[in-house]
Amino acid sequence: MKIYNKTPDKLIRLSIFKQGEQREYLTLCDTTLEEVKSYCKDLIQSQNLSIFSEGKKTAITIREAIGASNGKSINLSFRGLSSKETFYLIVTDLKTKNI
């Protein structure tokens, strides 16, 4: 899994949003929809967020894209992090793993 830098044929696009906040976007390449879902799920669970957190949910939409056409998508949602915090969590983790 890598942060998108070139123009490969198959991409995975992440859209991270929470109501009332600015939407964050991230494009990945050299990965699959299921790998990204599993990665994001494990990364969020490793944050030990309280199951009793109040407030609005943060959602991550993970979508396949081949060229300009969209493919399948998966949604993950949780409480406890803002959209910006979630974006930086993913980017920082990918960079520290030198992916």
C-alpha cells in the first residue's frame, strides 16, 4: 500500500468526513479494497477509542477507481477522532512504515 504519487491504472480513494468538518481525501495505489479496509480498521482499533464516546461519527469511504470510473466502495464509521485527525493518523502511519 502506498500514497499515490504517479498515475497507475487502479487506485483506491479514501474520503474521510465528519458532519460539520471539512472532508479529507487520500489516494492510494498498489493495494486492494480489502487490504485498505483491514488496514484502516486495525489502525482505528489500535487507538483504543472509548465505546462510550459522544458526538457525531467520523466515516471513511473507501472506493476503487480504475481510470476515471468508480468501482466498489466500503464504508467504515466510528466515534472519537475528527476527520483531520484520522487523515493525519493514516498518512503518518503509512510514512513511518516507509510505504
